[in-house]
Amino acid sequence: MTLDWFVSAAVLLLAVLLGSVFTALWLELARRWGLSSGLREDLPESHKEKAGTPSMGGIGILAAVLVAAVLAVVAVDSATAAVPVVAAGTVLFGMIGLWDDRAKQRGVGAKGIKARHRIIIELALGMLFTWLLVTTASLGSDGGKLGFGSLPLPLHILLGALVIAGSANAVNLTDGLDGLAGGTCALAGLAMACVCWIIGLPTMALLCLCVAGAAAGFLWFNCKPAAVWMGDVGSLGLGGALGLIAVAAGIEWVFAIIAAVFVGEVVSVILQVTYFKATGGKRLFPMTPIHHSFELMGWQESKIVVRFWLLGAIAGLLGVCVAAFVVGGPL
């Protein structure tokens, strides 16, 4: 199937519309049911005014992704074995996030589910879905150049699990400022769609556009001052979806470039924790994830978000250029 620009634009616009509509519907329900998440005690003072903001808007995002994906795939008759695997994985990662959100709201620990328990579950799911994608789905033909396709199966499964779980948690860490995670996910999805076009995987490109559009539609309500937050259900679901698509398309190495903002957030936390333990309590950064350090330095929230979006756009363009150069496809 040749995916033309008209179809691509239609799918993207559909996902944006559904993302906005479903988020609006969820926002109304969240207000009625009083569904909001508490704030970390160590957050900058400027965050205290956000207390009581409705949360778990990611339910609307993921609903938009799934509905748009089904409509797009059926309309253009481009179903592949990878589609239901990616969809199922996205739902399960979203459910982990929903579980975590509800745990926080019910007071089961100030931070929700213990991180080590969640990581174990996510890695197990990552290995399962990587195995399914490698053995039953059609991966990208350029996987050996842009991803893990040339690696032995056991190593491929292990690294694929790290990509999926790592992506989910990276987006989760990035989700700390109004519009930050939604905007960077939308940009990453667009860049991944371009890479999938380059390597001849139009169905994966459609899925990327569904993720990008739904995240962009959510921004209508999530831009500062946010009327709703995506919550862990949204950040883990979106991050899991991007990681799953990267594995399904066989573009894991390029995905690391496209997701540079997410990678930077994770690295900042790892460095902070390592330095803290090594020095007996000293901090390398004022606060992590790194976007909070810029807040403490006096940057306005909107300035941080826009600059991170710019970095995400640059990373996405760089990833597309690298993919085109490596596989010799159209740029």
C-alpha cells in the first residue's frame, strides 16, 4: 500500500480531533468524580496553585489513539500482525499507569506503586511484546541498520524490553510541566512517522500519526494553565506506544535520537541518584527530572516547555536525517 499525503493528513487530523473530544469528555467526568492527583512535596512553590487539577486525562488520549488507529487501518486496508500487538501493549502500559494513578488517589503510598515493582512488570511486558513482534509480526526490513534486527534473538528481546519500558518511564518522568510531555510526544510521533515512511512501513507510520495527533489534541486542554493532566495512565501509555512502535518498525537506534528529550530527563535522574549516593547526600542538579532544575533557576514554565519542544523538534529532524542517510531513502 502506498500511503499518500492526503491519507496521512486525514489520519493526523482525525487523531487530533478525537484527542480533543475524548479529553473534553473525560475532563467533565473527572470534575464530577473529583479525580485529581496530589502533588510531590518537593516541587517548586509555583506548582502549589495546581493542586486539585483533574488528572488521568491520558484515558482520553489512549482512547483517541486506539479509535483513530482502528478507523485508519480499516479504511486503508493496511492491517498487519504488528498492529494488534502494539495496540495491546499500549493498553496494558496504560493500565499500569491507571493502577498507579488510583493508588496515589487512594493513599496507597504517597508515590503510588513502588518503582521496583512497576519496573519488573514493565520489563516483563516489554520482553513479551518484543518476542511477539519479533516472531509473529513483520519488522522493518532495515532493522539491522536502524535497530536491533541483526542481533541474536535473546539479546534482541532483552534490549527491546529495555526500549519499551524505558520509553514508558521516560515519558512519565517528562510529564511534569503543563504541555511538556504531550508536545514532545506529538513531535516524536511525527518524526517516527517520517522514518517509517522512509523505510517503507506505512502502517507503522499511521500508528505514529495516531499517537502524535491524539497527544496534540490533548494539548488543547493541557497547555498552561492545564485544565487536566494526563496522569501516569497517559504518560506510561504514550511512552509505551512509542517504544512498541520503535521495536515493531525495527528503528530502535534512531528512536533513541528522536527521543533525546526523554532520554535527557532519564539520564538527569540517574546521574542525580548516583551522585547523591556516592557523595553521601549531595546533589548534582538542584532538582530532577531536569526540567524542574530550570524552574528553580528562575525560568518560567512556558519558556521551559517551548524550549524543550524546540529540542524535541531538532532531535526529531536529526533522527529523520540519520534514517534517510543510513538506508538511502527519500528525505
